[in-house]
Amino acid sequence: MKQDTHTDAVLVSAYINGDESALSHLITRHKQRIYSFIYSKVYNRDVTEDIFQDTFIKVIRSLKRGKYNEEGKFLPWVMRIAHNLVIDHFRKNNRMPKFENKDDFNIFSVLSDGSLNAEKQLIKGQVENDVRRLIEELPEDQKEVLVMRIYKEMSFKEISKQTDVSINTALGRMRYALINLRKVIDKHNIVLTN
Amino acid sequence: MQKMYSKTSHPEQVNNMAPKDETIRFLLDYSKALSVKRYNNLKFEALLN
């Protein structure tokens, strides 16, 4: 029997009635279209292969359980299943199509992990402690302005009000605080980098 | 300009792609192994190897 010339409906019916070769013909007939459709969404060969397989597992189970109503729409039905599985895939991964690394370009050479690892966190803590100790050595008026500006994130307007000096004086104290800090750091060769 | 923006970054031909033979073979074997038994309006799936 030449099954290649049969319509999808005839093949589906034959498959439901136990003709396993009908499934092979259906897959052969539509595999390229369904596979390409999935690949056009996920752009990953392995994921496409998985979704293609899951699609036909659903098709096989539905047909064998008698859940499919033949209305001459076999391909649209399979495409809908594939489409839903593609959505499930993105939902599971909680993101849009992922970037594929090529041999000549690796996305991780451009992007880096913003969070610090344990060692870097430790060093960061030490550096911050060193900076605090250096600040303690500053003259009281400069220290006061620097702490308000950097740690309390106050504006110079607020600092001038609170310390009862003009904005220019507050700016000047901040400037000298930074100059003095740099001087001490240079003098003692203190390394404050992570 | 239009050409630039519409250029795909995926050089592979999306329209001429097909699954691996082993995937097809797996599906045909799965289909042969799967049998659905009906009992009092209930359906049971069995995978027979």
C-alpha cells in the first residue's frame, strides 16, 4: 500500500487502528516543518530535539487514548502542541531565547557576574575597614563632612545646614578630607583595591 | 538599513532542518511499546518492552 499518497486523515485513522507504519509516514511527512518551527523559536539544536520528541510523545499518547478528533487538521494540531511545549520551555527557563555561544565569541567574555565571590567579599570588607580607620585619623571638621557625604549620603546643602557652615566651606572640607586621605594612603603605600 | 536590521544572527537554514534519526527511531519504538488498555471507562497506559 502506497501510504505516501494518503491524506493525513487516512494515516491517522490507520494508526489508531493499529497500523504502526502510518505513524512513520506522518512523521516523515511533517518532521521538517515541525522541527524548523521549533528551532525558529528556541535556536538550540538540543532543545529543539527534546521538544520535537515531547511533541510526538503527546501526539502518540493522544491518538492511542482516542483523544484526537479527526477534522482534517492533523498538522495544525501537532503545531499547536509544539507551540505549547515551546512556551512551557521558556516558562520553565523564565526567560526569552537564550544567547548561543559561538566558537569565536563567548558572551561571558563581555558579561561578568556582578556578585562577589567569598574571597572578594572578604577583601572588600577589609578594604572598607582600612578606609574607616584612615577616616578616623582626619581632622574632626573634615571627618564630619566626609562621613555625612559618603556614609549618610547627605547633600552639601544639608551638610552645610547641619554643621552650620556655608556650602563652600563644606565643599572645601570635603576636598581637604580627600586630599589628606590620599596623602596618608600614598605615604604608607596602602593598597585599597579589590 | 532595512537589510541590516532584518539580517538574522543565526546562519543556519531554519527551513531545512530535520530531527536526528535516533529521535525518530525512539518515537516509533515508543509508539510500538505503548499500549492503552480500557477498563470500565478508565484508560491505562502500559509500556511494553
